[in-house]
Amino acid sequence: LRWRELIRYADYVTRYKCNVIKIADASFVDTPMPLSFPVDRRACLQSPHDRYEFPEITVLEVSRATIYGRTNLLLVDDVVICHDLYDFSRDFTSEELHGRTVIDAKKDRIRWLQYDNAPEAIASAAVFTDATATNYAHWLTEVLPRIAMFCDVQAYTHVPLVVDAGLHPNLMESLRLIAGDQREIICIPVGRALEVERLYVTTPCGYVPFGRRTSKLVGHSHGLFSPVALEKVRVKLFACLKDKGLKSSPSKIYIRRTSGTRRVSNIAAVEAILESNGFTIVEPEKLGLLEQVALFSGADGILGSTGAALANLIFCSPGAKINILIAIYPDTSYWYWQNMACATFNSVRYVLGYIRKGEQLGIHADFVVDLDDVRAIVSG
């Protein structure tokens, strides 16, 4: 349980002179202020930037590394390697929440608390494990784009891919569609490890902090996404749609949220308005991966309450009206969806609701939206 140095990719490359191959240049994403209903509540949409730069994407070759399930942190000798977009002074990790690590952000050091005493040894692999891989939105915008970028390099066609065990069938379907049926896939569960003689590590293609280490600081990241990597995913999955003959049908869709948090309390009245305005109500969790891609890529109007299913907005055509129901609450990451949409040459519009007094769930509380705002956004 000793402290280990926590070192970023760039510093590790400089110190140990490991091989690096660039596979995409840095790119800029313009992020204009999103529209909101009602207009007079727009002040809550604090803008962290007018544009952001996503760094170049590279593949590192790391020798004799140990990888674990459900984390993208890597163990090599006495150091733990993390990607360059982490800001541990602000970002709280899933690994810490679940008691698998302790991080000293001030001294850039880490204690690794969960060891596999009998890891399997393999010659080579590319690692795509991640603490949030089982979440649909994180997988679609952070993990899958890295896989798409790596698999597009001809020199790596023989390299097995390591992913987390227990992924939803839709996530596994997306993996196979991107990686191909011939690629070897190795799944490792949380707590298990692999010792890899030659490990290929693709730098981030998207990153959203799991949580905030402190509320005392401002300027937290709301998420960054590589337009190059997202386009790689889009092109590949659109080709699969064409091959399978799948076509979209409704032009206007409402994404019904059925989970237990962040629900719209007056949703029955909202849905009545939507249906009278030609919206088809859908529940994405009941659809296959390609069915969701087809649904969003063919829709001209989308409305839904903030939640993982809205990550499908990366498949929307440019100019689609993407409308999101979201509550006004301090420290809400309003720019998460806008940053994502802008990386695929789109933009979002918000219907800003309010949380009833006395709610105890904070950012995850149910909320109410003004029906006149719903009417305005679906007719505008």
C-alpha cells in the first residue's frame, strides 16, 4: 500500500523515451452559447469557453505494463500512468469512490489498494478499459472513439483489444462493428489484471471528469470531445446501417427517460404536448445499437430529459434541433451536451426546469418544466 508516483502520458514518454505514433492532429471545436427556454433563465448557462482545443491523438507503446479491469490507470514498475487530461486537483475518480485507489492530488502520488496476485501474462495488447465504460454515454463518446481510431491504423490489425467484462450487449455490438469480427477481444473484470509485455495505449478521444474533488474551485471541465474520433465512429456505424438496410422512420422523437433519477415530474402533460405536435415517443434502452443510430441520424427534431441516451446526439445530422430538458441547479454541467454536440457540428437548446423546494437529491432530483416553454421549443 505504498505511495507510487502518478505520472502523465507526456511526462512518461519524455522520461522513458517510449515509442509514440501520432494518428490525429489537434482540433478546435467552436462552442456558442446554447439557446434556452425561458430566455430570462439563460444566465445560469455559465460559459467556460467560446471554443476548446482537443489535443492530438497518439498511440504509446509501453513495455511490461500491468492493466486492471474498470480503470484506465496503468501500473509500470513503481509508477502509475494516467492520461494528460486528468486534473486531479479538481477531478474525483471512480476508482477513489469505490475504494480501489487513494490519490494525493497535491503531490501527484497514488496508493493502489486492489491487487491481483495472479495476473495472466500476454505478449501484446491494446488497452481500452475504463472506470466508466459500462455507462452508455461514456462508452459512446470516450471509449469507443479510441477503439475506432486505433483500429483504423493498418499496422495494428493483429493487436488484441482489452476491454472491461460485463458490458451491455449494445456496447459489445458497437465494439464488434468498429473492431471487426476477426479482432481478438479480451474481457477482464474489475479487480483482475493482465501483465502485457508490449502494451498499446491510445490517448484520450473524449474525457469527462467522473466527479468534482472540491466545490471550492471554479472552471471545472464539462467534457471535451475529439471531432476527428467521433466522425470516425459515425462513418463506420453509418456504413453498417447501409449494409444492413436499416432506415430511420419518425422525423421527430421524444426520448422517454425511465430511470429513477432526474425525471420530469409533469412528464404526462409534456408528452401530451409532444404527441399533439407529431413527436414519436421512444425508449432507447429497448432498442439495439444500430436501431438507435438509425433513429437519431434520421430525426430532424429530438427532445429528451438529460441522461445517457442523449449521447446518441452524436449521430444527428447537422442542423437537427436537439432539445434537452434539464433542471436549474448550481454546478450543473450544462456544457456537457453542448460540447458534445458542437464536436459533431451541431448545437443544443435547453428547456430549463426547476427543482421543487425540499428535494434532497440535489443535481439528481426530479424537476418540473413550464409547459409553455415546451410548446415554444417544439414549435420554434
